[in-house]
Amino acid sequence: MKTPTLMIQGTTSDAGKSTLVAGLCRVLFRRGISVAPFKPQNMALNSAVTNDGGEIGRAQAVQAQASGIPPHSDMNPVLIKPSSDTNAQIIIHGRARQSMNAANYHQYKTTAMPAVLESYQRLARQYDVILVEGAGSPAEINLRDRDIANMGFAEKVDCPVLIIADIDKGGVFAHLTGTVNLLSESEQNRVKGFVINRFRGDISLLEPGLDWLEDYTDKKVFGTLPYLHQFHLEAEDAINAENICETDRPLNIVIPVIPRISNHTDFDPLRLHPQVNCQFIDANDTLPDCDLVILPGSKNVRDDLNYLQQHHWLKKLQRHLRYGGKVLGICGGFQMLGKTIHDPDGIEATAGSSHGFALLEIETILEKEKQLFNVEGQFSLSNSKVCGYEIHAGITSGRGLNTPAIRFSDRTDGAISDDQQIIGTYLHGLFDHSESCQSLLTWAGLEQAKAIDYFSRRELEINRLADEIEKHIDINAILALLSIPPKKLST
């Protein structure tokens, strides 16, 4: 028997596909329906480590939480991680396969599609419903051939499609009708209707347009989601660098935005913390007075290191340290703090070596086999619990590791400078967990750091989203698309 499947596609990137899938996963989960998220192909530098030791897009890990299940590599069988404007690392079933340019990957899609279908079929055997997220737009004409991310997948598994558009971007009716008009006849028939996202104002003013849209397309508008103020779920890829300075917050943290920044979701808990003013700044900007500078992860660490060096970040960091500030390097940022970074096989870009900032006595060699771990240990400076995950190709050595930042039962991680002003670590997700977040903020200079439970905060936001979907989306019509009879919420 075929597993009920619904695909959410969008008129553009950032139209709300990830958010709608997450919210619908929670709606079905609350109704006692076993549901799994699925994204055939994802291009993102925010990723997560799964329980089976693979790597998937961060959005699918959040959707798994919304579904009440652990994340698995089958939920995102193809992950593309750009290392430059023309090249990217291709990850299949959670494991890095090779790097290739866009033209070569376009040919490779015929190899990737069987992997996509294999993962889908495994999930379909385990769950009652599969909710699928598309990528970008199905109307990208140049990518239609060999498509595995949108209609190519939907046609292959024969599933219905809803298209979501962000009215906050403007031109929502043009986006929706234009998208449908650029689809083939069979694809147009597959589209069962629309969802409009991020509406502000009086819905009665929008209703004539909705009526027109239904008449023009002969397709149902399943609902209009309101703009949710101060809503937060981790971004799939795009960084929100909008800074809201809270001058009454005692701890100031600054993070330079580098071209290939990865896992910037590491810092979402800091941006939500009531005692922290956390700012992203352009690398060319003057480094403002702050307590802590964090060098983030990078998908192309040598090129991003060069970018920071071109903008005089060694002098900026040295001045910051002279005035008593702290520096934390995470993953690629940790590698940058060392003396050298070697990439003999051209794992991330052109083969070669680069001089680092030499603020820690370490050096790094990038190797083909990527390290993927969910880990738990102790922070060396306070013996407090630390949880996180590792996603890196680098193997680091040197005298600086003699004073590790974190201790595990079988090994150590990272380094602490002799004056304890600098910490480097490979662990992402350090601030997600209250105890490790408190310890690092205390080290950075915050007295009586408050504990925040980021998992619970994410739960609140997922439930808030699901509540709004219940109010504004025709859930019974969606259940009908899935051939599921309406059910009451679980108690």
C-alpha cells in the first residue's frame, strides 16, 4: 500500500517551505499520526549530525523534532554544501562523496535520484505519512531537466503538491500564477492548491484576491498564515544579520560574517538570551568594544581565513585581547586560530597551505574523511556538562592541545590558551544546552548567567506555529489529500 505523501513547494527560496513542513509535522504528530519529514535535495551550510552518524540539513533536524522522532540521514538524502560560487561538496545518505561544479552535478543527478528514492522508500515503510519539502522553485526552467528536488521527485512518487508564497516579498499573485503557468500540464494537475505566508493586516482586504486566484487557477487556497512577530526557528541557510542592540544587556558578543559561514545556527541561543547582546558584523567593519569575539565555522576555511586577514582581523583580535576580551573559535574558527592550515588534497578549494592567526599553538590538516559525532563531555574550566556535535574534515595537532577545552570519556577536544582568554573547539551546538551555555558565558565575563533551555524554546515555537496552522489552514482538506480521516487532537 502506498504511503500518503504531500509535497510543499515554494515560489521562491525562503517562501516558507521549511516552516510549513515543520508546522504540519507537529499538527499531524499531535493528532497521533506517525509522520516523517523528507527533503530530496537541500543546498545549505547549516547542517546537523543524525543518530545514524550522517549529516543532513538543519531544517530537517528541526522538522524531525516537530514530528517527535530522531533525525535520520534518510530525511535529507542529498545535501549540497557550497565551498565557492561554482563548487560544492555533495553529501549522499549523510556521507560526503565528492566535490563538483554545477555542470557536473547536473549530470550527477541521474545517480543521485536512485539514492533519493531509496531513502524515501525506507521512510515510507516506517511512517504513516511523509511530508516533503521542495527546494527553491519548481519553475526554475534551467534546472527542470533531471530535477530531483521539486516536480521531478513529485512525478516520480506520484504525490500531490501545495505551493507556498511569501506575501511579505510582494507580488504574491504573480508569483503563484507565474509558477503554475511555467509547469507542464501534468505538473499543473499535480498542484492541488496554495498557501500564502506571512500576511499582515486585515484579511478582508486580501479575500477578493484569493477569490480571483481560485477562479483563475481552478485551485484551492488552503489558507493564509499570518506574519508571526518574533517567531524563531533555525534558518535553513540564509543568515539574518539584522542586529537589534540591547544596550541594557550586560554581555556583548560579536561574530564576523564570512563568505562561507557554516552552522551559524550555533548562535541562535545567544541572540535569544536575555543577558546577551549578540551582533553579526561585516568583516570590513570596525570591531566594536565587546566581551567576546566568536570566529564561526566555515565550509572553506582557508579562503575565509584569507578574507578575514585581508580585513586586518589579526590586528583586531590582538587589540581585543590586549583590552582583556575573550575569543572563541568554533570548528573552522578554531582552525583559523592556529599557526597553519594544510589542505594537501584540495578538500575545500585549491590544494595548499595557509598561515593562521597563530593565537593557539596548533596546526590543522584537512583530510578526506569527515568527522561526524554527537558528543557529551565536560568543560575543562568548570567541569560542567557539555553537549554538541562535530562536523569537520580537519585533524588538529600541536602543543596547544595539551590544555584541552573539553574532555570526553575517551579523548579531548580543543584548546585553551595559557592566559585562558582564547578557547578553540570543534563542537557545534555548544550554546543549545543550558549548562554548557552558562559555563561559556561565565568564562566570557557574564556574572550569574541565566540558564536557557533552547530545546524547550524550540518546542514552544513549533507548537505556536502548529497552533496558527490549525487556525488558518484547512487541515481537513490536507488530511483529505493524504486520504486520512479527520482526527481530534491527542490529549
